[in-house]
Amino acid sequence: MTKDNLIAKLYQSSNTIFTIKALALIWSETDSDNLKSKISYYVKRGVLIRLTRGVFAKDKEYNSNELANSIYAPSYISFETALRGAGMIFQHYETIFVAAPWSKTLTIGRTTVTFRKLKESVLFNPEGIIYRDDYCIASPERAFLDMIYLFPKYYFDNLRSLNWERCLELVRIYDNRQLIKRLKQYQKDHAE
């Protein structure tokens, strides 16, 4: 495949962020040495921007949520980021909060990402995760449960839009009796 075709394939994708695995699939490259060579060539030419180890962008106008979700797998956007998007908290955070296999904060370019560790049985469960074109984000109910799982006394500005029945369905994936009690207490405290 010619170099122009490889670049065209990149720009045909709606993704703004690419992992090494994604580039291998897009370019149909099975040889890891050839893949590394192509990536290195395109980084030097400025066609790809290396953001962090194994993660690249087409240009500086990349989707920060897509970046946050691409750094570690499995992961999904949750906590304050998803809750603010759902109108459940009003405080704005520049940081993107992500559920991941371990805790860590990274700043990459203009994006700060805080990863919060959830146990594997929760992290690997797809219930309540919304798959967008370029990233995964927790539903309001899943983000709410993630938050009270890690922060039992978290203050929420607005829980009117929360589907309590859906929360009661999702809470079982956490396998945590205390979380069930917390959920029922929040429900009782916010009943209208």
C-alpha cells in the first residue's frame, strides 16, 4: 500500500486518536517491525502526533474524551465527567475522570485525566456503559453508582433525572451490600 493510501485511511476514520493496535487494523499491518517503522515515519513527518506511549493523534484538534478512553483498556469515562454531563453535579472540572484498572493522574498535552480504580468485575461489566463512536461513557445511573461506590458521602446537586429503578438493576454488578444501603439512602433522601 502506498504511503498516500495509508494517510488517506487515517483521515477516512472518524477517530482523532489511534493506538498502535488501531493503526495496525487500519493499515492492515501484521508485521510489528513494519508497523513501528510506519508509525515512526509518520510521526517524524508530522502526520501523526505522539501523545504518549502507544497513543497518537491525527492533529492537535483531537477529542479529549477519546484520548482519555484510549490510554488504558478497559476503561470508560465516569464519575464527575459523566455526572456533570448528565446535570447531576454543577461543578466544572478540567480533568476527565475515568474508571480504569488502576489509579493514576496523567497530563497529556492539554488534557488531564484522572483514572480511578474499580474492581475488575465492575470494570469489565458492560451494563450501563454507552458506546459512542470514539469512546465509552457511563450512563448517569452507572456514573452515580461508581461515585457512591468510591465516595460514600458524595454530594450531588441534582438527582431528579436519575432513574432509580435502573440504579437498583445496576447495583448488583458491584456485589456490595453497603453500596445497596447507600443507594437506598440516597433514594430516600432525594424522593420528591
